[in-house]
Amino acid sequence: MAASIREIARLAGASPAAVSVTLNGTKGKTIRIGPATRERILSIASQLSYTPTNPEASTRHVHRKVIGLVLPYVEAFTDQNPFCVNSINGVMSEIIHQHYNLMLFTRTSSDSSHFVLGGAQVDGVIMVLPPEDSSVLMRVESRQIPYVSIIREPMVGAVTVNSDDFAGGKLATEHLLSLGHRRIAHMVGDTRMVTARGRKAGYLHALANAGIPVQESLIIPAGFDWKFGYAAMKTLLALPKSERPTAVFACNDLCAEGAIRAINECGLRVPDDIALIGYDDTWFAAMTQPALTSVKMPLEEMCAEAVRMVIAMSEGNRPTTQHLMLPISLTVRASCGAIRT
């Protein structure tokens, strides 16, 4: 049963009129509500999953200094994926610097209505790699809650922060070309994600610039987990020796780590037999054996920018740019063969 104004008033020790003003933005000429009472009302309303009668008005009248964070899948908060860990750390560091609080969305998509509570719980939302059918994305858009997407296809009406994946794919491939490789494979990530499409396009562009024909057998569907990289590398190693790649550009560091496992299992060595480059350059890249050359996505900086942008939007300011694109770089380690340990 939905919570009522009177029930919240009883638990908060406040009048129903004070609760109505706090939650629904109802104007009252003679009602004065202290900060402690207002906070108590909001806390109890949150616990009881109260839905305001006028959620947009509630958003206008209450500024809680709380930003919500949504990761691409709920388990991302606990599965130690280096990309997700860095995303959380990057957002958290800037949230602390801005003297805000962070609310983590750890419920299933079916519970998304409780997360935003019509805007009463959060001033804005940061969404990392949001799928276009995300129920949270649709809800924040329909409720006009300020939000910024980290890694999303730029589109009208959205505010996004990305890095240049096309340039990253091109840079990785050009580096392998500069080391003398001509049979360069690419393990393609999930092509539903803008990152995978950009990296593949950069890879193809670099090959075309070098006058190297595309070999379809060297473009392998994979994914962003080590298991996909392991399976994709097994497929490449099954090619006749004359057709095998001498170098591989993997869609991310986890995928590259899976490729290293497969190469080692076959009695081959990285980089002596097959050179390897990953993507993201999280802390994980330095932990592989050998250490992984990787395209650095400036994820912490992207997260910090997103926090600053969503806070500015929650305060009624327009972002200076709708679609922020940050540059990438290459961190060279032993796996590509340019550095010998």
C-alpha cells in the first residue's frame, strides 16, 4: 500500500501540511519548515517509497546535494571489473571534492522508480554506458531530472562525455604497423556499444592508410571480458600458420588478458610470437604477464567532468558543451614488443 501524507507526517513528527509542502512543492504562506524537519520528512518518504503528486515541483524546491550513479549492469558494483572500479572511483573522487553525496543504483531495472523518487532523492544522475532501453534512462528523461551519460552515442537532447575511440583504434593499429606487423587481428567488442564501433573503425582506417587489404578472418567478434578474448584468440590460432596474425589489437584489457592465456596454452609467447595491445589502460594492464601495452581512456577525467556538468545542470546552468570528447594516448609496455623486459 502506498504511503500517505498523514503516515509520513506521523512518523516524522510534522504536520501533514509541512509534509505536503516538502514533497509536493505545494505553496503555503504561513508554513515554515526547518532543515532538520525537511530532511526527516525526505528520509521517511524515501524509506516508504512515496511518489510525489507533483514530482517536477519537488525537484525544483528541494536541492539535496546528492548525485545518483548508474553502472551498465547492477553486478558492476561488486564484480571488480577494472573499468567499473575506475568509474566508481572517478565519480566518487569528484563527488567528495564537490562536497556532494553519492547514491548508488544497485537495484534491478524493475525497481527504477524507487531510485529517483520523482527527483526527490537526487539532484542529478550520472549513467555509465547506458543502454538505450534502460528504464532508468527513460525515467530520468521523462521526469526531466538532469543527467550526464559517460560513453554514449552523442544525440540531440543528451549530454555526453566520451573519449575518442576512433583515434584510439587508429593509434593502436598504427603502433603495431610501426613495429613491422602486417597481419594484425582485431578482437571486436560488443558492437551495440559506441566504443566497439569506434575502435573497429579506427583499426580499419589505419590499415587502409597503410595500403593493407582487410582480411576478414582477422576481424573476430569478441566482447569485453577475458573469456571472450580467450575464445577469440583460440579461433585465430586455429588458422593456418601462414594466415595467423603476428599482432592483435584487443577491444579492451580484459579481452587482451584472455588472449594471453590462450597464446600461452598453445606454447607461444607474447610478444615474441604474437604482439598484443589492449584498451582502457586501467590498473589491470600493468598486472598482466607480460605487462600490457594499452590505449589509455582518460576515464577518471571523464567521470570528473561528468560530475561537474551534472551538478551545474542541477543548479540551473547549461553545460558549456553538450558532447564532450576527451583525447586518448598510448601507454607502451612489454606486450607489443617495443619494450623488452
